[in-house]
Amino acid sequence: MPDMKHLDYLTAVTAHDVVELRRKEQTYRGSWKQRGGIGAFMMLARKWDRLEPMAESFSYDIFKSIAVQVPAEKAIGAGEGSDGTVLAEIRDLRRYLTLVEAEMMARGVVAVPEVADEVADTAAVLRPLVVATRAGGAPRASDSNKHGHEAERLEGLASRSGHWAERVQDGLTLGDYKKMRLPCMIYDRHSLDRNPPDEAVAVLDRRHVATYIWDHLPRLSRELNAKERELTPSEYRWMYEWREEKFRMREEFVECWGREA
């Protein structure tokens, strides 16, 4: 009988899809449906047309194709699932299919599953998600044995203090973020010299986690005068640079930290 370990990683896969879809839609703005349902179908067909000859070169053994390509990617310093690989096409096809179903829910044609509300409001979904969003973007093989302990920890935290995500704040220490298994950025490099590394002050790296984990955190003005910057909390000042007579938010932070004008 086949083992069922893959079930331990379903939420990690789907949570990563949501993060990537939200990030890319900020740029593409629904262009995939601009030409209606026929255009959306052709988009899906193109992905399959690219995937099929790739799989054929491995006698359609999809597991083997990925197992061969991933080490080869790492050998040249590329990330897993880089463009032109079987894994990249699988991810793209799966995410486009997700967009199609989400669109039909948005139109009121397909009912929203009741489980969606439960998943959004429980610590259970965060267990695989935080594993998936550590450095490297994917869980290690050894992590599967830790899921049970992590579930107990998060569920206990949720029962004591409400929604787990509401405890996530900016300006915590590196050690705090490590305990929550969340990516962060150390903004005060001098604190690394003064303190043990885990006491260095950091902010959550919102770009690499699902939006609902940080949507309670403040959005910031995209440009500031000198007085406004002085009043801005220190954990955010470094996100600005002096440009065109104002302090302007650096481009890499606008999407997840910037406030609409």
C-alpha cells in the first residue's frame, strides 16, 4: 500500500500557491481572464502543451522528471521549479486552475465551501504554512515528523490568546520570529553587534507569507517629508530613501507595506 505522507504537505503546497497568486495578480491584474472563458481555457491548454513534451522525454514518468531536474537546478544555483522545468509547469497549471474556480465563486456560480471559513480562522492551517515559508521556500523532509508538535503549540497559543496571526507584530526580535517559523528582516544591523543574534530587532517579511497573517499590521505612506519620517516608527524608517525632494518608499516594499494614496 502506498504511503500517505503527501497529505502532510497539502496545506504547504496550497498556502504557497495563494501567496504566489496574490503576488503575481498585483502585477497582472486579472489579465488571464481579459478575453473571457475561451481565453482562459486557451491559457490552460498552453500550459498542458508545454508540460506534455517535457514529460514525454521521461517516458511520462512525472516523478522521475522532477527528481532529475531539481538536483540539476540546484547544481547551477537555480531555485527549485525554475522556468522551463516540469515542476514550474505543474505549479503554473495548478495555479491557473485555481484562478478559474475562484473566478466562478466570485461570480456566484460556484458555492464557497464551508471549510474555507474554518481554515481561515484556525491555527491548523498555519502549521504547514510556517514550515513552508522558512528560508528556501519549501519544507525539509525531516519537517514532516514535527507537524504534530507544531500543531499542539499553535493550537495552544490560539486557545490562550485568540487568533494566532494577531500576535504577529513588527519590531520583534529575530528569536521571536524564529520561534514562530516566520521570515523576517533585521533592520537594525548594529543590534547584531550589541546583542546575541536572536535578540536583534527585525520586522516580518510580508512578501513571503500569506496576507491574512499580516493584514492587521499598518500600511505606510509611500512618501514622507522630514517631519513625517521623524515620527515614523524606527522599524519602518529604513524602508525609505531620499529621492526627488522627499523620502520615498523603496520599490521592493511598496506592494506589501505601501498605502494607497
